[in-house]
Amino acid sequence: VSLVPAARWRWEDNFGEGKSVSKWGCFFDGIELFDADFFGISHREARQLDPQHRMVLECCWEAVESAGLNPSKLKTLELGVCVY
């Protein structure tokens, strides 16, 4: 939990009735380092993705790696389910 990063927005400009009620929040460091090319996502689309969606993609990929699964084989599961 930290102050709203200045790069996000100036909380002072967004504070008051009908606006933000806090200058504090939970923010991910380095979220701009997301590797859109790795996931086959355009840079334009990646900029519009919610940071939490980027984190879910990265966490899922890490889970696949940790499980020792071959990602290229996950595309053609017999169930017809595409994992990524």
C-alpha cells in the first residue's frame, strides 16, 4: 500500500465529492514491463489491458512452467480447450 504514483494521476486533482476518497492504494511495480509480444498481444491492446489482467496472464504462464507442462501441447488438448 502506497501513495498513488505520480505517473498514474495526481490524486489532488481527483479528490473530493464524487471522486477519489483516498490518496492511498495498492499498485504493482513494473507493470509497464509486461511483454506483450510474448503473449501475442499488440502493444496498443496491451496498453488498454487492466494491469490485473496482465498479472493473471503472467501468473498463469508461470504456473504452466512450474508444472513442467509443454505449452505448445496445451493448444491441442483433446477437450478442445485453448489454455492461452
